[in-house]
Amino acid sequence: MDIVSQLRATKKQALLYFDLPPEVYDLTYCPGKWNIRQLLNHIADAETVLYDRIRRIIAEQPNPLVWSFDQDGWARHLNYDHFPLHINKHIFASIRDGIIYLTGIYYEDHGTLPFIHSQTGARTLKDEIDKVAWHCRHHLDQIELALQAKPFISQVD
């Protein structure tokens, strides 16, 4: 499956998870891990960060510097336990559309555009777009595990 197809497929699947019955959002795939609500909020926030990076890589050549983000700090301070999923559903959908659009234009012909990541060093535009696809798929798999097993309910304050 090509990268644009992967991005479209995970967008479609993620949007379905934003519309689950409310009682399943506290399920987690493993004790001590993020629950479904937290994972969905994280997916949306990570997309915004990755979209910003992709745009900077394209627009701020040569060798832009992009920064890592503290995902646990975002989860804690942006209130992932209670942040309204309907807001992040729309943010995720819009941002993913932007990523799909830029991927269609830049992935093949400009995928070697370089950038420096604050923690991992030299990388390329293609690397970052591939990370978007991997990252979302990874967390969707965790949500699927939580939904299949249903053994763990996280403790939400």
C-alpha cells in the first residue's frame, strides 16, 4: 500500500474510534498505559506537531531544526482525561487532510529534503511522513487491543 493510501486508511479508522460509545473510552490495552480517550487525544496532538514539522521541512530550507515534544507533559497539562474528543476529531481530520495533500505533492519528488530533529539528528521529509503513518497505525493497534481484550479500565481522576 502506498503512503497516501496508508494515511487515508488510518484516517478512516481513527475517525471511527472517535465515535465509539463513551463507556469504552476508559479501556486500556495494558495496565498503566494510556486509555482509548488519552490515545485519541494524543493522536490528534501528535498529528498537529508532525504537520507543523512537515510544513517547516518544506518551507524553511536549508536544514530546518524541528523540536521534539513532551508527549506526557501534553497529556497531563492539556487534560487528555477530559479533553472533548469531538474537538480533536475535527482537528485530526483537518490536519490529516493537510498531511495527505502535502504528501501527494512532496513525498516522491522532494522526499530527500533534509532537516535536523532536536533529539534524533539528521532526517528527511520522507522519514517524517513515514513517521506519521507509523505513529498513527501504532496507536490504532493499541486501541484495537483495548477493544478486543477489554480487561483493563484505567483510573481517571
